[in-house]
Amino acid sequence: MSGPLVLGIETSCDETGVGIVRGTELLANVIASSMDEHARFGGVVPEIAARAHLEALESTLHAAVEKAGIALADLDAVAVTSGPGLSGALMVGVGAAKALAVALGKPFYAVNHLVGHVGADILHDPGAADRGELELPTIALLVSGGHTSLLLVRSLTDEVELLGETIDDAAGEAFDKVARLLGLPYPGGPQIDRAAADGDPTAIRFPRGLTLPKDLVAHRYDFSFSGLKTAVARHVERLRDAGEPVPVADVAASFREAVADVLTAKAIAACGDLGVPRVLLGGGVVANARVRTLAAERAEAAGVSLRIPPLSLCTDNGAMIAAIAAQRIMAGHGPSDLGIGADSTLPV
Ligand code: KG4
Ligand code: ZN
């Protein structure tokens, strides 16, 4: 396989990621996470994340270069996530990428984080099963601790449209908050997933945000999880006030069902509405067992093909950022202006 040799840096949240690709071939994907440092606060603390990136970036970069077996001088370009994400965290990566590009005399590419998540899917990871080529257009559902977005992707280089997003909490954030109120440690997603395995998903009918007929007019592809989180909190409070035990497995399973139901229903609805028979999942919440099975069931029932990249490429990483820059180079797009800075609210 050939194509431009690109190094990508990702620091939008708590993962310091450096990836190296050659065209669509994955050469290295090294990630250092500051998750443990945030655990006692129950969520990502922006200042801690920024400082952790500063501390981890150099060794992560060297590890990626070593893993890829390349020399920095061989690179064709340096890419970085310029937004959206946490301001201070983004600034560390953007500053480092610009410095590297200038020092090496290589072109600099600023990449949108959400588009990067879609780009993860085109990488050929020799360690993972071959999943064939990504076909476009596709609907993409990106769900993590920082975002919950539904996209229509026509091309990876310039035609990505945001169909909808969360109007309050991200799905992963909801998992983390509900885990906390059930007394489970951070990050809560995997904990809830595990607890839910022994529970009854129909035990409690928790609300599905933005799915009423009136919501479907203005917010057809948007998500809301704060009402669900409050409903779980009230349910648990009522039981505790009455001195009754909290059936953690049932609450976890019923909550997980509500999240998986809304995420997959809206993604599959977008496929139908827009006549796009493909859906791609990305983001850390894709690890969720129920999200995966319900997505597979509903995609099959709707005649939609479902793609889920390997989990190491679903969570935040630098390889996906490098992949998008490589696509832009191959499509003949020029580099980004070195004047571009970190933009925490960068739209797609
Ligand atoms: O993409 P990601 O690794 O990074 C950031 O958002 O920074 O996503 C992390 C999020 C956390 O909120 C975590 O609780 C959630 O993904 N998560 C899960 C599962 N594994 C991770 N949520 C539900 N079920 C899981 N199995
Ligand atoms: Zn992300």
C-alpha cells in the first residue's frame, strides 16, 4: 500500500494520541490516557487534561515513531485535531504539531475531531479483521464522553454534515453520571455495561429523550440525556428514602436500554429518511454491548449495513486524524494555514 506518510496528534480530551499512517495503512496508534487522574473527580478536569498532554506528548510521539519504524524526516505531513474539544487540551496538541511541522519543514493539516472519528474507519489495521472498504455516503453515529453526534458523510475531505447532536449531556457522560449515583467507579460506562448484564432491561421504563412526536419535528436527529439521568436519580432516591435496596443490575440494564434505544433508533431513522443504507459507529460508547447488539438488530431489520471499527480506533486517537489528512493530501488539497488555532467549538 502507498500514500502519504502522515503523523497525527490528538489531544482534544483526556487521551494523548499520536498515530502514523501511510495513506490508508495504519503504522502506529499510540495512546496515553490521563483517565486515572480524573477518576476521583468523576469526570474529565480540563486543567489536568492539558497538563497531562504536555507531560505525555513527547514520549507518545517517540513511541509512535518507533512503532512505525520511520524517521520523522520521512514524514509527508503533520496533522492535528484543532477542535472541537477542551481548549487548553487542544492548544497543547496544536502548538506541538505546528512546531513539529515548522521544524521539519513539512506541511501542517488541521483536522476536525468528529471527521477524524469517521476517518478511523478507512484505516487498514493489520491486527484487526479485514472489513472491506468504507462506502460513502454513510450516516455516522459518534458517541463518547465528550460528544453525541449524528453525521451525514458524503466525502471524507469536505462533505460532512452535522444532522444532530446532544442538546445537553453526551451519552458517555450520562453513563458516567448514572454510574456515580449507583456508587460505581469512573469511568462508569464499562461498569454499567457489566452490571446491566445481570439485570432486566424492562424492569423500569426510563424516558427516551427527544422522541415524542413534537420533538421529532425540531429535534429529529438530536439527543438529550439529562432527563434520563434525572429520572434514574429520582428512582434511586425514592427507593433509598423508602429504605428499600436499589436493584443496581435492573437500574443499569433499564438505563442502558434507554440510551441504546434512542441512539440506534435515531441513527437508523436517518438512514431511512435520507436514503443512505449504511451506518458507521464511533466513539468510546461503541464498546457498549447493548448499543452494539441493538444497532446490529435494527440495521439488519432496516436493510442497512453496519460498520464498527476496532475499539482501539473508536476511542480518541491520533491515527484517525492522520488518516483524514492523508485523504486530503491524496485529493490534492493544500495544507492548513499555520495561523489556525485551537477552536473548542469548531463545527464540522
Ligand atoms: O471515546 P472515549 O474513550 O473518550 C472520550 O470521550 O474522551 O469515550 C469515553 C466514554 C466514557 O464516558 C465511558 O464511560 C464511555 O465512553 N464508555 C462506555 C463503555 N466503555 C466506555 N459507555 C458505555 N458502555 C461501555 N461499555
Ligand atoms: Zn472523540
